[in-house]
Amino acid sequence: MSRPSFAGSTAIIGIGQTEFSKDAARSELQLACESITAALADAGLQPSDVDGLVSYTIDPVEETELVRSVGFPQINYSSRVPYGGGGAMGVLLHAASAVASGAAEVVVAYRAIRARSGATRFGGAKTTPSPTSGHSGTTAMQWCMPFGVLTPAAWMALNSTRYMHTFGVSSEDFGRAVVQLRAYASTNPAAWGFDRPITLDDHQASRWIAQPCIRMFDCCQETDGSVAVVVASGELARDTAQPPVLIAAAGGAGLFEQEIASDHYRPDLSVMEGSVALAKLLFGRFGIDRGDIDAAMIYDAFSPILLMQLEGLGFCERGEAKHFIADGNLGLDGALPCNTNGGLIGEGYIHGLNLVLEAVRQLRGTAVNQVVDPDAVLVSASRTGAILTRP
């Protein structure tokens, strides 16, 4: 399998975000416009420079309305990524591919969400599948919901419980990861968890959401907000306001009988097989080794799937993530600093795309919890991911 042409020839040149809150008091369209405007300003570009848009099938902001509201004169390329949270990093693959192919010159990837104050809360029970809430009406969720699988936590509880049983993992093991994420968030002024670190005892005292695997503190935030990323060619990136961050690798791995992230029909629920397949792509096709990765931003909608992805991506053996975390490897001085913004659990849930912003800040050297001189950062979400590098 040949190395795609976008690898190392495309770059993130601008990032932007709104505040992350529990009540934005404005529409998703307004939030998207604000984050995109901020990202263009960060890149030193104007709306007239943009000719491509990428988002998610579950984002409520219509491209036509966004074009009118931001003031894009002409959009030559647009696409949307499926798979819910598992597709979170797919926008980088879409945007980089569009730029490398010549379909567009400057692509904005965006996500706007009102997961707390909107008509449908992200973590709330849904009795009817709805594409805009991430509960796709055309996938296996329509067969799960009638039997009580009504929330994202319930989806993941089946896999998480099997994982715990297979490898002897406890709630305390998940809690140690959460304590580290909340420690990062406590020093991040943009985070929900700013100035609010927790102890393992605090984690264990939080109420059950899905016993025996998911407590309240194991869950990501329900967040209102928006983030945006500007992608362009490496050649154009040399003339922009910020140092470029190269998209050195990107890929997606949608397997037979996979769902959004829970994969209830795969043979082994204790293994996140989408991450295994993704790792084979990223570390087998682009000439990058795991040892080259200086930090990782891994989708943590619930803490159990963070551990499962660490194993699926090959940073530790199956069943060993609990020891990897207990040894302090997710901290700044560890082998793999992880989710240094606090992650989706500590900072906020913007569909995982806010993890890309943190990866860019790390490579620019502007992160609040800065890794020493990083050259390569992995961003991943179950079946989609990318490796970002300095030029």
C-alpha cells in the first residue's frame, strides 16, 4: 500500500475555538462562525481564502447557512465524516486528501455542538435513533435501543464490562487515568475542570452511571461550544501567520459489523479492534514508529475506552494499560503524555476535535501543560487518527 500524497505535504495552519460552557445561549451556527473566524484569524487568512469545508454527519450546522454567515465567496469541496465519535479525526483525512488532490486549496474542518443546553443532551436517554444526536437511525442502534441501550454510557458498558472481566481491570484502574486527566484540566483555564483536580477517592465516591464500569467521573463533559481547524498545503503554510503543523499521517479503519464506537457485533468486545486496524495503517504505511510519538491525544468519551485504545494502538500489551497508567506514563514526565488539555473528560466534549487543537498547541510549544520539545503527536478516536509533526 503506497504512502498517500497528503502525508507531509499538507498542514494545519490555523486553530480556533469558542469558550466551553454548559449554556452557550446561542445557536450552533453562531458557535461555528465564531470558531471558524478565530481559526482564520489565527492563520492570517480571510473567508475569501477558503474553498473547502469538512464536518461530521451529526453536526447540525448546514454548509449553505455557514457559507452565508461567514461570508465564503465560493466553496469547491465539502464532505462529512460518519461513525460518530469514532470518526472524530476523519476530518483531517478528508481535508488533507482534498488539498493534496487539488480539489481545494484551503479547507476548514469544524464542529459545533450544544451537548448540554441543546434540545437533546449528549448523555441523555434516547428512545428513538436520531442522526443529529449521534444515534444513527440506519445502524445497529435501532436494534439495541428497544432493549434498553439508550445512552452512550450504556453502549460502552457492554464492551467495558467484558474488558474488565477478561483482563481483571477494576474501577480504580479507570480512576487513575481520570485523576491524571483532571490534573491536566486543573491547570487549563479553558477547561471545565480548571482548578478542580480530584483524588482517586473522589473518583470512587462519584455515583454509578453504568455499574460496574462507568462512574460519573469516568464520563466526558456535556459541552456547548465549537472548534475549527484550517488545513492547507505545506507550500501555502510557509506564508501564514503561525508555524505550520504537518499532517504526516492520517487514516480510518471501519471494520465489518462495527458501530459508532461500541462494536457490539465484533467477535471480541474486550479489544478495540478499530484501533488495532488503525495502528497498522498509521505505523505501517507512513514510515513512523510508535517510539517516534512524543504525546498522544486519545478520544476519552469514557475512561474505559482510553485504556482499550492504549492497548489497541500498541502502546502497551492487552490487559496492561492499567499498569501503564499506574506507573505514571500519561503524565508529562511519562512515556506517553496523554490528553494534556484534560481530554474530553476534563476540558470538554467537542466531538473529540478539541484534541486536535491541543496537539497543534503542543507542536507549536504553546500548550498550558507543555511537553518538552515534541516532534510528533498522535491524535486518535477508535477507528480514525492522524500523526501531526513539526516541519
